Amino acid sequence: MKIDVLTLFPDMFNNIFSESIIKRAISNNLVEINIHNIRDYSKDPHKKVDDTPYGGGAGMVLMCQPIFDAVKALKTENSKVILLTPGGTLYKQKIAFNLSKEKHLILICGHYEGFDERIKTVVDTEISIGDYVLTGGEIPAMIIIDSITRLIDGVIRKESYESDSFTDNLLDYPTYTKPRVYEGLEVPSVLISGDHKKINEWRREKQIEVTKKNRPDLLKGDNGYE
Ligand SMILES: C[S@@+](CC[C@H](N)C(=O)[O-])C[C@H]1O[C@@H](n2cnc3c(N)ncnc32)[C@H](O)[C@@H]1O
């Protein structure tokens, strides 16, 4: 998969993909990530990319021209163009899974007050990473890239993400490692019983228990995971 990011702050992405699983995915050519400065596409002699909003109001608004031109330059017939915006569809693991099957993503990061509404005409989808407002789309882009990359075939083992939280509308089950007792806290005996049928049943029960307690909305199936 190829991912192109359009941002006003490319340095924010320095080092973010240079460790662990994402680093390995890049060096194994399973994902290619390119960071583009929106300013490089500006036709303005001073590389201006934003201006004040029509009708008045606070903040600066990202102009159409640099974004339209950047999308035209990068887009192919296999591209999916995503605008990061608090007003977009709420990002969920199911969306991450679907996006991980795409060939090419172009992520557009807004900043300041936001972007000219007409930019929406060159995007395929709008995504919000949560009901809060960040200073820019850079952190949302990083979150999307990270969550998608681990789901690309060959990056991690399928078994590793198949039991992750949000699969089957459930949160993950509790896990433990050595030692068996730490400061008086014991590992549940079923996990050292060697009985895999019982262990699987216990894990399923715990998944349901923690989901009921922390995220009952997932069990109702009205959350986009069904
Ligand atoms: C300060 S925000 C603009 C907020 C905008 N005035 C609004 O209320 O919807 C600047 C940029 O950060 C990004 N952003 C902020 N919060 C986000 C979120 N929850 N999800 C995705 N992108 C976000 C978007 O690209 C947005 O254009």
C-alpha cells in the first residue's frame, strides 16, 4: 500500500514511523509512506496556502488551489482521498480494516480554522478520529496510518489482530505473564490449567464482562461494527 500525506507541518512526521512494526512494514515494502508539504503546491509567489474566512470569524482557512493541485498530481485510478476533519465519519476498527485493503490513500491534514468547503469536492471520504478538536490533522493521519498498517497482510500475524478489541463487537480479554504471583496478585488458575477449551471459554466470558462494563454500546450493535 502507498500512503501520501498532505500537511503544512511535515516535520511532525519525523521519526514517527521509524520504530517497531511500522518501520519493519516499510523496510519490507509492505507500505510506502510519503509526506508532502502543502506549501510546495502553492502557486502564490510567497507560498501562501491559507486566507481569512469569507463572512468574518476567527482563524485562517486552507485555500483550494494547493490542495486541488496536490490531489491532481498524486491521484491515480486506485487512490482513495481522505480528508481529516472533526465533522467526518467517526473512525472505527472496521474502517481501519476496510482501508487496509486499499492500494493508495491520500490523507489531507487541515490546520488552523480548517479548510475551504470546496476542498470536499476532491475527496472520497471524510474521517474524524473522535469527538474532540485537535490543532491539526497530523495526529489523526498518524493514528490512521498506524492502525491501518498493522492490518495490512504480512505486517503482523492474523491471529494477533483477530482477537483484538472491537473484533466481534467485543473488547479484548485480560492477559497475564510471568511471574504467577506478583505482590500477592495471582494469575487466574484457568490460564495455567493447560485446558485450552476452558481457557477459550474463560476468555470469551471476560470479553463479554469487560465490554458490558466499559463499552455496553458495542454490544447493542449500533456502533458501526456489525
Ligand atoms: C482546529 S481544527 C478545525 C476545527 C473546525 N473549525 C471544526 O470545528 O470542525 C484544524 C484541523 O485539525 C484536524 N482535526 C482536528 N480535530 C480532528 C478530529 N477529531 N478528527 C480529524 N481531524 C481533526 C482537521 O484537519 C481540521 O481541519
